[in-house]
Amino acid sequence: MSDVLKALNAVHRELGPIAKRKVDAGRGGSFQAFAVDDVYAAIGPLLAKHGVVLTSTVDDVRVEPVTFRGGAEGRWVMVRLRYRFTALDGSSIETAGVGEGIDTQDKATNKALQQALKYALVQAFQIATGEPDPDQASAQLEPVTDPMRLIKIEAWKLVDGDNREDRDAAVEEARQRIAAALEALGLTEQDLTDADVPAVVAELRRG
């Protein structure tokens, strides 16, 4: 067994329970969940004790505008990172983390990065999250995203944007597909509503 696996096993064995905090979800009620700082505080010292260094590499960042109830504008950010645990002998192992953040100011990226690391550590050390089912919690989210964001994401998938060398060409092709779908349905971007999204996505796929 490599040193890094031995060290991570030692961290896992020594890692005690992490207290969960009550989180107020507004109209969605409340639930028990780990605070990001509590996860850091519990695992960080054990990694140092057993000679493990944690580094990260950003693989992907996506940013989309969002509109909140009341008209406030904000940003939705999704980040995908690779985390490498490295022992003193140079042996290492990687895991991945994905995080999302949403904010009306400049904190969306920081929130996404914190969540990505939190969940990477939670998964790596098999810690029960105590968080609500995502499908149930999503219905209580306060922000209302721009319906065009979902359409743009679907168009990007259809043109295989992530794997295209010429990203500008992919962006233009996605834009043209969206314009054609809206025109076929007699819609404009300005008057688009959430209820129109399924029809536009279906038209994109037909095109």
C-alpha cells in the first residue's frame, strides 16, 4: 500500500463525528447540515498530522446570469475541480469535486469553490451530509434563473461545445440554433418565460 493510502486511511480512522448545524431555509423550513468551516477544521489538522498535502486544479468554470425575485440580478457559477492528496514520499491520489454558487454580488465563485471542496472531502472520507434531498430542496430556492440559461446549456450540449477546439464557432452555432428555434415558435428572447423552455428545447433537438 502506498504512503498516501496509508495516510488517508489513518485520517479516516481518526476522523471523529462532525457536528451538524441547523440551517434556516426560509420558507423551506430548516435542516441539519455540515458547515464548510467545520469540515475544514475537522479534516485539515489530520491531513497535516499524517503528512498529506491537498492541492487543487480547476478543470471547468461556468457562469450564467440569474434574476432573483424582486428583480435583483446575480450570477450562478459552477466549478469542477480535481483534488490531489500527496504524501511526503510523493505518492498521490486524486478525487473530483463539483460546486455551485449563486449570489447577487461577487461571492458566487467563492461559494462554488467552497462547496466543491466540501463535497470532495465529504465523499473522500464518507461523511454523512445530513442535507435535504436535492430534488426537494430545489423547489424552495429563492432565485429564479433566466429561462435562456437552460436553453443555452441545451444548445451548448447539442453542438458538443465542451469538446470543440474552436469555441467561438461552437458559440456561434449554438446562438444560431437558438435563434432558429425561437423563430420557429414565434418567440423572442425578451418575452420568453419558464413555461416556454420545454418547447424551445424540443425544437432545438428537432433542428
